[in-house]
Amino acid sequence: MNSRVENAPHRIVIVGGGAGGLELATRLGDTLGRKGKVDVTLIDRARTHIWKPKLHEIAAGSMDIGEHEVGYLAQAHWHHFHFRIGEMTGLDRARREVHVAPFIDDEGNEVTPARSFPYDTLVISVGSLSNDFGTPGVRDHALKLETPADARRFHARMVNACVRAHAQQTPLRPEQLHVAIIGAGATGVELAAELHHTTREVVAYGLDRVDADKDIKLSVIEAAPRVLPALPERLSNSTEKLLRKLGVDVYTNAKVAEVLPEGVRLADGRVLPAELVVWAAGVKAPEFLTRLDGLETNRINQLVVRQTLQTTLDDNIFALGDCAACPWPQNKGFVPPRAQAAHQQASHLLKQIRRRLDGKSLQDYQYKDFGSLVSLGKFSTVGNMMGGLAKGDLFIEGKFAMLMYASLYKMHELALHGWVKVTLDTLARMITRRTEPHVKLH
């Protein structure tokens, strides 16, 4: 075990700078780090943070990623914690060390060597990935929306597809300008609605040989009997009705057998032509979690934690967010992978670390389900409110639901930046939107 300097600050290492991890690092730094009570280090393989529920907007081109990225180095400097770039590869629980791989730049040059970081308390918050269930062709022919780089890649291909179709002299091929989205969870349906709007914006900027209503086709494919299968049925029905009104083809009870170079083959033999295929189905945690010095994981690679958010086999290691399988006794299951859960767990863990430093027993985390909201771009927002926000289960839609959806992101920004910076940034974005195209064209 690492030697400790007497009276040295308590070393906290947070792996993963997503919504939960970055909020926790920021608040720990602001409260305990600045007083010298803890030494907080955040480790992430990227240099910047973007709120993951916004990736579909970046992919569609309705959000400029440059206006919303948070630089980890700057955030660490301003909020009294350290940022170290790299990808976690292993763990030595006896020595209390996190192993991090060398960081290699885009040109293949080593920027930082393999390193190890000692900890007294370790928090793992590495989020989740999509689960392709071993479906043939997904890795070779489908795009995923797991990172900002994925979202930018899809957007570039979408714009290129529109420009290509405008410039070619021959008729469009069957798959051209067709987008198939596999998975009708929140990401899938939100992406479909955003694309319906932004593709029309793109072709309006001089690509007059493309008829958006005739040539551009969007399909959402879901293996379950309805879209948004994890959410209330009324919300699902309302969402599907609006998607169909927009002209989006919705396929339910449709299992994908294979992703082809130019489309999707369903289990019943049907082939849906598509130039772009997005895999947005299924959730699993990163596979490396199953190799962390014997820590317990479940069938989708999540770290199994107790209600204190401590891993079952090591009291010094906590996990939060999508990578944690946290009990939800009231629902006789596990806390769902939602942004509100990561936010709640970060707030809870902040209090528990204070108790841990004071030698007090830890308290159980209790998930509060405040409902779900699904944004369908400029067309509508639908959702349900629960818990302390409404008595029972209240269905909402329209402008009020849009306002509630926007407030979720503002709450995340407030946790990172405070009122002054969020207010100034919001005003700056409003001004910029009046002088630039409302959709990214590059």
C-alpha cells in the first residue's frame, strides 16, 4: 500500500469526466479542495466534456459543440482539482493505485507515458456504451453516438451526403439520403426529430436540387413493441404519433439481423435501404470494468454497488452513473441509466465523502424519479413529471415541457459554472444565434 505523509490531504481519484464525475470533482474542489482537506484528481481520456444527452443535437447539427464544450484543464484550474489525461486500464486494490494507459495523439505520438495514481478514495464514473449484442455488420457499417467525435463524424457524413446528392448528375440510388436509426429509446427518437428539421435547413442553403420531402427519408427501428419502451406508454404513444406526423417511418417489433453496407436487414427478411445507419440500441458499461482486480460486475459490465454507492468488495471504491448497478428497492430493480441519476448520485456522494472524512457511517442513496422528458426538437417536447415535481404521474407536453427539458441542461451547467457564468454564456449564445446559420453546415 502507498505510504502516506502524515496530515496529508485525503487523495480522491475520479475516473470519468461525464455528468456525474465532473460535477463531483467540481463541487469537491470548490468545497474541500480549496481548503486543503482533499486532493482531487479527475482522469479522462478526452480533453473536453460535453453533456451526453446533447450528442444527438451535435450529430444533427443543431448545436455547435464549440459553444458547449468544457475544457477539463481550465475547469480543474478554476475549481481546485487536478486533471490528468488518459484511459484507465487497471487497478491494484492492495496498493490503492489506478493504472492509466499512455496517451497517444492523432499522429501516433506519445504525449504521456503509462502512469499510476494513488488514492484513498476512488470514484469510477465512466458512463456507458451502446450494446450491439454481437449483431453482424454493426462495427463495420453503423455509426454510434457515444462520444462527441462520433457525433461530429455523423454530422460531417450527413452534410456530405446532401452535397453529394445535389452535385451528382445521375438519379439517386435507393439508399441515398436515407438514414436508419436502430433503437427507439430517447437518443433514437430525439435524433430522428432533430434530423427532420436540420436536413431541411441544410438543403435550404443552396442545395436546391435536393427535395427534402421527397428525397430525405428517416427510419426508426425498434425491437420492442413500441418506441421509448422503458418509459410510460402514454409518452410512447404521443412520441410515435408525432414522429409519424413528421414523416418518420417507425418500425416496431422489428429485430435487426444485420447491418449492410447500404442498409439494414431485419429478422423477417426485409431490407431497408440506408446510406447512413446509426446504432442507438442497448446499453452496457465498458468491458475493462470486468478486469478491475476482482471487483464484482453484472452481465452488462456494470460495477455492482451497495446503496452507499460503494462497490460490493471494496469500501474504498465507489461507482456512480451508468457504469454502476445500484439497487432501487422501491422498484425492486436497479437505478436506470439516466442523467438525473448521475446528478443525484454526485450530490449524494459529495455528502458521503464529507462523512467519510469525519469518520461517520455512510448513508444509503435513494433514487428519486422525477419523470422523463423527450425532446423532439423544435416540434415538441413530451414527458411525465413525478416525485416532488407533481402528485402522482403527470403527463406534460408543449412549451412547458420544452422549458423543463431546457432546465435539465441548465442545472448541469449551474453545477459546473455557477449562476454568473451560465447567465453570460446563455446571453452570448442567444446573440450568436442571430448572426449565424441555425444549423452547422460543416
